[in-house]
Amino acid sequence: MIELLVVVAIVGILLTILTPFAQEAISEARSQQCRGNLRRLGEAVFAYQMDHKGCFPPHVESWDPQPGMTKGLWYEWLYDYLEVKRHGPWREDTLSVLNCPDATDLSGWGCPSYGDNPNLFVGRAAPPGSNEPEGPDSGIPLRRMAEVKRPAKIMMIVDCMGRNPETGEADPEFVGWAFHANQFTTTDPPELTRHNAAPRHGSGELMDCWFNAVFCDGHVESIIFGSPDMQDQSWRESRVNPWYEGD
């Protein structure tokens, strides 16, 4: 009996010691999967550009699409380059490459957990209910990769923050399909706001957690939310604004 108690005590001690390491390993594995997703999305954008004269996909083409048509959201343009079959205007199944393993989707329609940089993916939708021209008829040109002078510095697609449907508050755990670059640059210091970058990876204090992003040259970075760079507004501006004249 004493021997059994000793064994149980030793196992308990080992679990106490090893559990944090196991959690870190699991967290890193999930972050690695997320980085792989972003890398694939970046490759899909490059393939799309090969067929569309170097242009980025639009952010959205219409909030009131014609029957049988989609809204033309940025990620819908990438389906053909991700070997995905369409299942109607809204996807009921969740495409894994569009969803970070550390994000929760309660939208009911397969909302992705990554957001596009609106300085690259241009919105051409008219206000809902209006009769203004939209999409190609709007006259708004799409951005081209050739316009990006510092592709290794500009984030293209980012872990994006959504809203907790129970509290109504921004929460990095929940998905958000549209990244608002102005929120990323103007909240100083960086704050948890809907459509901002989502530090959903890691454990412990929020400022020690990180978000992942794929850049215009195809490389992927993990950026710690509380890092010195993130505290620098000019640095954040330089990572989302293709026309930023600083470093």
C-alpha cells in the first residue's frame, strides 16, 4: 500500500512538472499549423495574381449580390487555388486552411479566422441598399503586387480578431474575416479591438502571446503582441501601409 502511494505521489509530481511543457508543445504545434495555413493562403494569392495581371483579389465586391452570386469576399476568390469546391453562396463547411486551430467559429457559415490587409485587397462594394455601381463597374482599380515596394515588410493576411457572441467584446479566440489596418496602427498602445490582429497563440499574459501573418514576399512571421516593435506606432504603420516611407 505504501509503495502504491509513493508511486502515485511520484506520478503527481511528474505531471506537475511536465504539464506546462506539454501545454507549450501543443501550443507551438497549433501555431505551426496556423503558420502553414497562412503560407498556403499566400501561395494561393500568388497563383491568383498569375491569372489576374498581378492584382490582389478584391476585399468584397457586393453586399447585395444577385441571386446565385456570392459577395465576392477576398477568400472566396482563392477557393479555386486551394482545390476547394464551392457549396453555394456561403460555405456551410469550414475549410481548415482558412481557420486557425486556436480560433473558435460560432458564425454558423464557416467564417475564416484570418483577415486581409485592406490596403492591398480593395473593397468595391456599394453601401447596402444603394444603387451605386460596384465591383468592376465601380471604377475602383484593384491593387497590384508591383505597387508594393517593400514586400518583405508588408503583412498580407493576418490572424484576425472577432467578437465573443456572449459578451459582445473583442476576443482573440473568436474568428474575424476582415483585418482593419487603421485599428492596427491607431490604437496606441495596441488594444484588443474587433478586426485587429489577434494574439491567440501562446499561454499566459496576453502581451506574451502572438499573432501570425504572411507577408507579401510569402514568408510568415509570429509577432508578440507586447513586443517593443508592436509598441511603436510607426513600426506598425510600416507593416500594413505599402506606401509608408520609413523603414
